[in-house]
Amino acid sequence: MQITVEMDWNSTGFVEFASFAGWIIRQEEENNHDIDPDALVHSAFHHIDNDNSGSITTSELLAALQELGEDDLEFDDVQQIVHEADEDDDGQIDIHEFSALLKRVMTQG
């Protein structure tokens, strides 16, 4: 539950994708010091995209969160995160959607 608390910065009880993205950035920065932002985005994306399909599915994102110790999130919660990031409504997050959102979050500080 601690990961959810860290990602739910506005205390809504839900994890919005922007919150998740900011959390991912912090995790990647802690593990990859002195890495450029584009490489950081690609590193995070490829870590989550287990099948190397070029997109992140709800199942892959859920697996990544569970790998990080977040067992309290349900499939529907993660599906909402994917929906918020999915600009072309294909039900998945491609590298461009992921990159655009992470870059927005990184510039907002």
C-alpha cells in the first residue's frame, strides 16, 4: 500500500497516470544516476514492456507494479491508468504516449 500512497499525491484514493509517471521517473532516476531524459523514458518503457511488442498493456503494467511490491492494485485500477495515457484509444500505451506523458511530468517538476 505504501507505493499507492506515494503515487496518490492528491489523496483521491486513485492513482492517476501522471502520479504513476512521476513515481516511475523517481524510481528510474534513483537507479540510473546521470542518465539523459530520453534514455530514462526508454529504460522505464522497456522495463514494463515485457514482450517487447512496442506497447504496454494493462497486464504488463500490473505485473510491473506487482514486481515493485504493489499487490493492492486491481486490474481495473491499472486499466484506468492505461486509459488516461492512451491517446489513440487502442487500449495500450505506446512509446510515444509514454514518452510524452513522462516528459510533461518531468517538466512540471
